[in-house]
Amino acid sequence: MAQNAKIAGLTDELVQSILQFDPATNRQAYKRAKDLAARGLRGYQYARTNQFDVRSKFAGFDEKCRVKGRDDLADALQLRLQELQGHTNKFKPEFLSLLLQLADRPLENTRVEALDLLRPPSPPPQLTWNEILEEDPYSDDEIWKDIDYAVESSGDEQVDQGRKKQKKEPSTPATSIDEDDTYDPEACVESIDTSLVPAVEEAQFWTSQSAEDGVKSEITELQAMRETLFMLAGLQTSLYLIDKERCNVRVNTRFNLSHAIPSTVDHLLSQFATIGTKLLRLRKWTRRPSTLPLVQTFEAAVRERLLDYDRQLSTLQRRYLVPDSPIPVSLVALSSEFRHVSEQILCLSQVVSDVEPRLLVNPFSHLEELFNQTTVAQMALQKANFDFFSTMLFDCLRTYLKPIRRWMESGELGANDETFFVFENDSGSDVASMWHDRYVLRRDAQNELRSPSFLQPAASKIFNTGKSVVFLKELGYGHTLLDNLEAEPPLDHRSVCGESDGVPLSPFPELFNAGFEKWIRSKYSLASTSLRTHLFDGQGLMRVLETFQALYLGSNGAVFSNFANAIFERMDSGHRGWNDRYMLTELARIIYSDVFPAQDAERIVVRSSKPKDQGRSVRGLAAVTIDYSLHWSLTNILQRSSMPLYQQLHAALLQSYRAKYLLQRCRPSPRSHSRTQHKTNLSTSRLVYKLHHRLTWFTDLLRSYYTETVIAFTTGDMVAAMQKAQDIDQMADVHVRYVARLQERALLSPDLKPINRAVVEVLDLSVLLAQTIGEMDGEVRGRGKGGERTRPSVPRKKSSANLLDKAQLEHLDTDTEDEGEHGDDDDDDDDAAAAAERRKARREKHRSPAEALLSIDNELARLLPFITAGLRSVGRVGAEPLWEQFAERLEWEGKRDRY
């Protein structure tokens, strides 16, 4: 009842929170809503499975099996379902539903042949009398043998004692079977030699009570030696006081040796106590619990060395307890021998004391310390210490190699493994950046790699091998690695240091690096080679790079020129939709389909935006960009961050092609100049030819520098380096350096922006010259017989005279807009240059063609020396010979100026 009341109260609260009105205002609606909620919340003890739904699912699965060609599986399932119909059980739908939920891709994982294993074994054949007689035949004598009815029965068990006594003795002699195997207990007790009891009591020197009177007890040197060995083994003794809580061992001053000087004995025993204190701390450390596998392995290795050390102590004890021959008993001799025996274990105790406070922060600090101790022992030519620490290092390293092996072989990481230096940064990252973003190296606050220092030189190979395996799995080739894994070479003391009697001559770090490199190569070579083969052969990496060279860098000059001329023709047509991205994309695909396969041409996408200062500057061509769709595996090498640089280089080439295109179509006509002799003198005509020649020469020189020098040499170095790259990191690094080198050599880097701006201004002078020559030709063609002027025939180009009246009306508004634009573009160099170009164009509206030519000549005379001086300056600083060569070629024309 309490449960029902609680449910009713909760139902009221639920209904009131949903309806949001007072129940008193509409009791009937509130009661209906409460009934609906109570009916929906009514509890059931068991939720039964819909048997019809289960039956329909099995029917659907049967149909699916037959459609997929697994009639054998469908027939076997139908046969067993028919057998189940004869069994009645109310939970049969639940059982069948559970089987459906447990099914894991039955079409791929089920083998009908495995059903034969479920058949019960056939029962053995019925035993017949013939088989019994064949094994145990009987004879006629046994069948007709008389039965002895005089055999004793249970009724004859009670026989009087007198009759038993009259039992006759056997006539045959007794045998070993008749002997009684019981013994008399008294025969097992040996007699005690009571004369030995005083000797035993005398040997128990700790029972002496002389200390109560302040007198020290005298013990023999043999007793002191035995007590010392017991103490070193971690046992409680009377000669030494052991405080296990504080890990301290002190000499008990209650005992002394009568035949030795007390100070000498105390000093010797104190040395043993100091050693015992170190060993006691080491033993206590091995008993503390630890959760990290690396530390547990270290503790197990320490316990194993302590066990070997205890065996050596037992050997010493046996020598004095049961000597094979008479030996001298001397604490001094024991101390000298013990120093040799305990040298390694005491060094290990010091190592544990040093690394114990660091293990919580650095769980593999013990590996680094063992590595250092091994190196120091080799330098000191201590063979025993070298073997001791080297063997222990490889024993502890075996645990650390487990996650490395799992990562390099299967590309898997342990759950919450903080000791491994690789971790998954973003499991849901895009596969296009999987190599660079999904897995990262674990680093500490000082940006140091979280791994043993002696393994850090090989960390990159370990990291890349695991990523290569993951990459191949994503490509669907992960099974090839598991099938072709070669045998793993051993990595232990014997394989690394050899079996020589002395210390190896080669330094231990070099020996370890060589052995570890061999161990890594067994996994790295297969993964990197397989991935490289799939990228070069399967995904066509080099073919895509050749496509980029033709598409962005103009390696095929004829096709690139056709595409550029098609864009220029659309620009000069005067239509607003010349930069429609769909039209430009289709145009690019049609042009490049002559040199690209059809599937590659379909990946080209042209994007465009509204250009600034269309027609007056070549900067507007940067609004046309080309994208190329890549497979996700190649985007990990040709990263997205490199695409803007390709597009920047493409825009620079288009700008040079644009200047050349305009200069070719505005060649001065002698006929037109002869008609204008009344307006222009001979010097103006010569200036036109001079500027046209110099700008054409500069444009050709710039295009030659871009294509034949920068792109050709840089691409050749990139192809050679890419062929030698072993993994994606090296390939991506080669491509990043290649694109950065192209940007720098093409004068497009941020540091060379002043020089590039000057180059673009020279190209803009070509545009201005073409417009000026067009205006001059338009004036001649525009004059009719009546002396009236008509509009020039060149599209988009307007004469300066036609712009004067409009400029006067819009002068006030344009100046205001220019000030606002200039203020907003202070942080953007490109926008600032565009704003300056617009102001410059407005000033040019008021100039005559002759004045425009003089301005072009003056600007060209100013810009060319600036470009050559800048190239020589940065060439000396950056040690780039290509800049020096380009500057030499630019100065060659200036030295032979004949105008």
C-alpha cells in the first residue's frame, strides 16, 4: 500500500507538471489525464516477448539466407525450428529472442559443418552372450562342478573361544604374506644422551641473565658469525636489535668477545649493522603493494636478486655449521668475503633508495637508473656489476616492451596506460588528418617525452609503426601484416652484450641501440614498406603530385595557357557572370581532360569570389582558386594547409600570364601612330615601343623564373626526396618543405612581401600600358569623317576623356569612400594595396595618354632597381643562388638600355 501511495503521489506531480493548470478548475480533464498516466505507468512483474514478432524475425532471416545463397544454413535452421514445435514451454519465445540478440553476423560466421559436433554420440551396441563367451569362455567342468554347501555362513560367526584355541597349526611354513606389518611404538624411540643437554643450554647464550647485574655476556666468535648471518638474512637475532618499523639495525651492547678488543669488535659489528640496515630497507620495499605493472616487475626482479643473495648466505652458514674440513673462524675474514658477495645487492639497495621517491612521478625512472648503472659498471670494468645490472635491466624492460609490441603489431593501445608515451588524442578525428591528429606523443610539463631516455631515439619509429598499422587497417590491408610478421629477434643480455668473459669493448649505449634497432626493424620495416607500397602504387601518390604540378604550377604550359586564356577572354567579354564557379569548373574539366584521365579531371573544382579592381590590376586573379579532391589517405601527406600555398603559386602564374596576354594584344600599330602625328610627337611613339618591349621582357623573364627555375629545380629535389621517404611523416615533411621552398623562391613568403608587391606593381604597369595603348588606338578609330567621336571598340576599356565628366560628379563621394576603405584595411596588406590602386586609378582618369606613358616609364625605372637590390640583399642573407641569378638577369637589360 505504501508503494501504491508513493506511485500515486508521483503520478499527481507528473500530471500537474505537464498540464500546468489547477485541478480544481477542470476536474474531469485532470481525472482523465491521471487515468491515462496511471495506465501507462502500471507495473508488470515480467515483460513478455512477442512470440509473433520472434516468428516473423526467423522467417525474415530464413528468406535472407536464401537470397544470399546460404540455403544450407536456412535448411538447417528450418529443421531445428520444426523440431522445437514438438516441445511445449512458456519461455520458448524468450529463448528464441535471446538467440536472435546473441547472433553476430551469422551469414559470415556460421558453418553448417560445425553442427555435426553437437550430435550426441551413438549408444554402444547391446552386449550379447557371444561377445561375453569370446572374452571369458567357460568349460564343462566349471559348469557341472559341485557346490560346497559347507562354506561358513553368517550364522557360524559366533564360535566359542575354546574352539578357536583348538585350531590346528598350518602344516606349511609361514610366508611373507602372513607376516604382521605393525611395529611396536617403543621400538621407534631412541634413547636420549642426557650429556648433550648442558651443551645445548650453554649454546643458548641469549638466555643468560648476567645483563641484569650490568655484566656483559661473553660469546664465541662462531656465535657472533652465525648471528651476523642470520641478521643479514633478515631474521631476528640477539646480537643485533632490529627495528622493522623504522628499518634500523643496531648492535646489542650486552654481548662481547673475550679474546678481542671491544672497540674493534664494535666497529666491525657496526659495519655489519649498517649493511643490514640497507638490506632491511630493501626487503621492506619489496613487500609494499604496487598497482603499476612496471613497478611490480621491478619489485619482482629485486626479490629474485634477494633470493639469490639469501642462497649465498645459506652457503656461508653451511660452511660454518657443517664444515667439510677444519676452517678458521674469523669475523674479519667474513667481513672481507661478505663485501665481495654483497657488492651488487648493496648497489641495488642504493638504486632503490634513489628511485623510490621518483617512481610516483616517473614510473620508468628505475629503467633509466639501471641503464646508467650498467654503463658505469662497464666504464669501471666491473664485470660482475655489469652482468648484474644488465640482466636486471632486460628483465624489467620486458614489461615495458609489451605495450610497444602491441602498438607496433596491431596498432592498439592499452586502456588508461599512462606509462606508454603514445595516447589517442581524438578517436573521432577525420581520417583525412588521422596521421597527424588522432594519435600524439605524451609529454610532460617541460615538453619532454614521457619515456625512458635511452628509448627516445627510437620513439619516432615506434610511433610511426603503430600509426602505419592503424592506417593500413583503415585502408583494409591490416590482415596482410599479421600474415607476414617475421620472427621477433631476442632482446636480452646475451643477444646484446654477447657471451664474452670480459666486459664488451663497445659502449653499452651503442650495443643497446643496435639491438633495439634490430628489434624495432622487424616490425617497422614491414609496416612502413607495406604502407609506402599502398600509397605509391595503390593510391598513386606520385601521379597526384604530377597532377598538382600541371594544375597549379603549369608544368604543361600549353594546357595551362589554354585555361588562363579562357579565363581572360571571359573577363574581357564584359559579362558579369564571367567568374561563375560552375562555368569555370566545367571549363577547367574540359581543358584538363586532354592530359588527365577522366576520373582525375572530374575532381577539379574552381571557386571564385568577387574580384577587386577588375581590369586595373592583376591582383583580382587571386579571386579564382582551384581545388582538387583527394583520397583521404593522401590528404595525410598533401595536407590541407598546403593547398593555400598551391593556390597562391597558381595565382602568381596567372598574373604573369595575364600581363603577357594583354601585352600581346595591345602591340602598337605603326598605322595608328602615323595618323596621330598631329597630336603625338615622335618621342611618344618611341616611348610606347620602349615600354612595351621592357614590360614584355620582364613578363617573359618572370614566367621563365617561375617555371624553368623555381618550379623545375624545387620539384626535382622533392621527387628525389619523396622516393627515399620511408613513412608518412617523412613524406609529409618532404611535401611541406617543398611547398614552403616554392613559396620562398617564388618571392611569395611574408618576409619577401615588399619585393613581391613590387613585382605585382610592374605587372600592373603592363595592364595600364595595354589600357593606354587601347585608348590611343580608340581615339584614332573613333573619329569619323565629320570629326565626331564614337565609343572605342575594345570591350571594357573606357577612355580617359569619357571618364572626366563622371569623375567630376562622383569626386566628393569617392574620396569619402576611399578614406573609409583605407581606414578599415590597415591590418590587411592586400586590401590596403587594392585601396591604393583604386586611388591611383582615379588619379589616372584625369591624365592624358602621354602623361600615363611617362608615369609608367617613371614607375618602371623606380621598381626595377628596387626589385634587383632587394633580390641581391635577401640572396646574400638567405644564401639562395636563384635570387642572385634572377637579379643578374634583371640587371642585364638595364645595362643595355638603348632608349
